[in-house]
Amino acid sequence: MGNANRMKTNARAGSGQFDGDFLSMHFAPLKAVWWLGVAVVIGLAAGCATQPKAERVDYFFPPPPDAPRLQYLTSFNSEKELRGGEEKTLMNYITGSKPAEKILSKPYGAAVGDKKIYICDTELGAVVVADLATKHFGVIDAQGEGALRMPLNVTVDSDGACYVADAGREQVVVFDKNGHYLSTIGKQDELKPRDVAVNGNRIYIADLQKHRVCVFDKATHNMLFAIPRSEDQTNQARALFTPTNLGLDSKGNVYVSDTGAFRVQVFDSEGKFLSSVGEMGDGPGQFARVKGIALDRENRLYAADAMSQVVQIFNNEGRPLTWFGEPGNDRLQNLPAKVVVDYDDVEAFERYASPKFKLEHLVFVINQIGPHKVSVYGFGHMK
């Protein structure tokens, strides 16, 4: 479609920038084995010494001459890539063996918590847990009552509980912090959950079947009310048509991706309609197929568009600030489905940042296809 290029052109039209208020953005024997190990280390070191050092290339957004606010850091599709490359151990060298590869297949939703990234993989029918401390993959793949079929989205509560919106079961499945099955929310054939969010004592579930967000009590799992409220359900400007993804800001406001209506609807915590963000189109502030959304601490909205293959950022009043990623570059987005903001794990990816760029928080983008399923960006500023 050339949407990213058009977005880039439109962004520079008129005043020349997205928005002037975005900070400064214009956006054998043991001895023999031991000696063999020494030889391996020396050989590897010698090999590294003879290879010229690759020139560093950094990708920033927005592109020059605007001041950069995001840097592409790295991507990973597997446990090996999460570690930064294949592990070279002495035993692997001697035996020629390789550890079994743990890879993502078709991820969709994701969440972060306790130094881990939880990734819903619809093809594997499981939640893959990427541990940023150990650099290993685990999996939530319960059997019996807690078996997952098609996990779409996930959220992690402050106590480590994991809530999974499962389109195959048509329920939200709840696990404890160790991945043990706890309970389900919703009755089959009465709910089509596409995303789930937790705030305090409430659970919010995007229900595609009845075009609403169901609000449940966290302790009892009883439904409290639905969003939008009854008086807004027949108002096309305030109603929901295809609610697919959820986000919560610092005030407890609920953001809903209304994919078929090409917008993000904003409600307060009690379901009162507040505003709409976006409209149909492929320019700045417009959506073709809006999917995953997230809010940062400044209540900036990040919205992934699977059609234009970019993530747009809006300020807390819904005005477009900038975008990042474009099709045609396999380092960046490729059918993005989810975006996640993370303040707690900057240190785990700091080594990828330019020495001239100060990271403030991370932005993960989940891509459904392509060689790099999880793209990692750093939001920040030049030092």
C-alpha cells in the first residue's frame, strides 16, 4: 500500500511536523579435554581477532532532520536470539551437538511482568514466557481444565497472576505466577474474549460477540457492568463494533481498539464515553487495521496498525505525535499485532542502545510473520 511512505509524506506536510508539543520532537583424559578447551578458546579468539569489526548502524525514529525519540534495538524469534546468538560451549564443540531450538511460531498478544515477557502463540496454543534474567524460554501449557486452545492476549497482575484471553475456549483462563491453572472467567458460547486487562479489583474483557467490554469483579468473577453504557450503545460515535484490544492509562481510563471502526475509543473506569482517537485512512492519525494498543506513564497512546505496518504514538489529547517502523525492512514491523510498554527491563537491552541515546523505557512490538517476531525499541532522547 505504501502507507508508511504516505504517512511520512503527510507527517511533513503543512507545518512540517506532527506536533510541536512532543517534547523537543520535530518525534579423552581430563587433561586432554582441558587442553582441547584451551585450543578452542585460543582458536575462537584468533578468529575474532582476524575479522574486521562491523560498522555500527543505528535506526532512529522519527527520521532526520527531526530529533530522534525512538531507537530500534534488537529483535528475537527464538531463545537463541534472546541470548544474543548461539551458545558456544566446550561440550557442544566436542560432540558437534546443538541444543534444541525454542522458537516462536505465530505470536499475537504479549505482556510484561517480573522480568519476563509473556507471549501468546496462537499456532503453538500456549503462552511462551521469555525470561529476561536467565535468557531462556518457558511455557504455560496446562493440560485438562486449564488447557489453552488459541490464546490471543494476556495480561499479568501485580501479584504475578496471568490472565489469558483464549479465542478457542471463548473464556479467559487464569494461572498463578508459577503457571498453575486457577480458574476461568466467562461461560462458553456467551463470550468471545479478544483481550483482557486488570486494574485494581476489576477485570476488563473485550467481548467481540456482543460488541462490548465486560467488567468483572476480580475476587468473585461476577460481571459488574458493560462498556459502553446502555445509553451509548446505539450512538455510532460512542458505540463499539469490533473491540479487539485493550489499554489502561494512569487514571484508570479504558482504551479499546475498535478495529472495524478504524479508531480507538476511550472510556473512564465506570464506562462513561470520553473520546475517540483516529479515523479511517493511511495518514498520520488514521488507521486501516488498528490492533494492539498500550499507554506509557505520560498517557501517550501507542497503536499498532497491521495494515500500514507501523505503530503510531498519540499524546494524551489524542493528537498524533510520530510513528515508527515501515514495511520492506525485515528488522522492523511485519504484520504487527501488539505493542507493549515496559519501564522495568531497560537494563536488559541497554547494550543495544547507541552511546549517544538515553533510554527511558522499552517498547515491544509483536509481529505475526517474518524472521523477527519480537522487535524491541527504546524510547528516549539524545544525550
